Amino acid sequence: MTGRTPNLWQRLRYIGGATLPPTMSDWVLADLTGPGATRRYLTRFLLPVLPILCLFLLVPGPVWMGLSMMALLYLPLVYFTIALVYVYRRHRLVSHGFAPELANVAEQRRIESERAAYESRHPRT
């Protein structure tokens, strides 16, 4: 690991979809496939929208109306953001020059360990 991490400007551009220089490829790989990758992805997509949605609270009327308008937009955003985690991760890996199969390395390891545990319990004869 080179130890290079992006500065604030590079990180903001990265969050916006830009690619980082190849010298930071270790950081990108850890960001997209390491522990907490899904949490970081969801945070980057779902938190910045909240202040904008809070503008609905300024609409004249009862508070529940503003909250309902916020929910009407935010709930589908949450649903589709969760549904597209894998697609987004593969896209980001490819755009940084990595193999798209790296997007599900943790899942593959889990499947292999379950398979090994199953085969140790139920050997073929």
C-alpha cells in the first residue's frame, strides 16, 4: 500500500464521480471493496440530499405535509440506492482500471467458506 490518500478537492471530485490518479489505486480499491464500502456508498448518496429535502418543511401548511413530500422523494431514493450498490461499485472499479469481479470478492469468500463447511460436514463417498 502506497499510503496515498486523496486531498479534500480530490475526494470531493471522487465522490462526484471523477477518477483518481493511478497512484491512489490502493485507496480506491479499499474504498470500493474494503470493510464499510456499502456504508460509505449509502452515506455519500443519501446524506447530501437531506438538506435539500428539508426545504419542503418551508411549504405553508401542516408539518406532516412537508414531511410527506420529503418521504415521497426520499424513500424511492433509498430503495434505488440500495438496489444499485453492486452496479455502482462495478462501474467505479472499471472506471479506475480494476476488474469488475472485484465488486463481489467478499460475497465469493463467504460462498466458498460455506461450501467448504458443507463439504466437511457431508463428504462425498
